[in-house]
Amino acid sequence: MNRMLLAAFSTAILLTACHAPKPAFNAARAVDAIRTGEVQWNLDWKSGDAGKVTAHYAPEALVMSPGAAPAKGVEAIRASVQQAMNDPGFSLSFNSDKVDIAAAGDMAVSRGTFKLTATNPATKAVKPSAGTFVTVYRPQPDGSWKAVWDIATLGPAPSSK
């Protein structure tokens, strides 16, 4: 009798645990995580380590940069990042001005501006440029947020002031 009572009690606890309400999604915490990740991402661009930069992308990510073919998947993205970093005149920094989180917590969008310098292959002169970007993030199984789409467009040249 005791065994049957213990089995019934254990089953009741397991069923209750299975139907426990899921904790509410915390959008503010997700925004903070993405903003913190973007601060680190900027530092990783400055480090010159293509692996660190690429670690911010999900395995299936797509990067669309002005004047370049889209890079799909982390290996293509790593190759593209490494090629850019091989340029001694290269630098990139970005700043998001808005991060929106989907109510379901399954997607986020960051938008902002970037500054880029790169060596013009024809003239060998280091040329500054600037533009805007949109980055779409998805939460990963480990709880981190990684970029799945990273799209940039050139805008007016940065002011020399």
C-alpha cells in the first residue's frame, strides 16, 4: 500500500511539474543581452580576430554587405571577415540606436549606424565610409542571442569635422 501511495504521489508531482507555467519572457533582459553583445562585438572587430567576430553569428546566418556577394553560413562569413581584416587600413565600428524584441521572445531586430574604413584596391588609399544596418537576432539553445541576418547599406560619407 505504501508503495502504491508513493508511486501515486510521485506521479502527481511529475505531472504538476510538467504543467508548471513557463516563466514570463523578459524583453528588457533580452535587450540588455543584445546591447552587451554588440559592445563585445565592436571590441572583437577591433581585436582583428575573425573567429571572435564570427562567433556572434548563428550557424545559418546570412551577411549582406555593400559591394559584396552575400555570405551564408559561418564559414563563408569567417572568410569574408578575414579578408576584410587582412586590409591594414580596415576598421569597423557600429552603434545600434534601437533594439526591438518580438513579443514571443523568438526574434529581435537591432538597427543603427556604422563607420568603416578600408583600402581602395585601385588607388591604395584608405577610404572612410558610413551607413546603416539592420541585424536580426534569434535566441540560441544556450540562451545567447546570435545574428541570423546582418544587412548593411552605405550612406553619406562621414563628416571630416
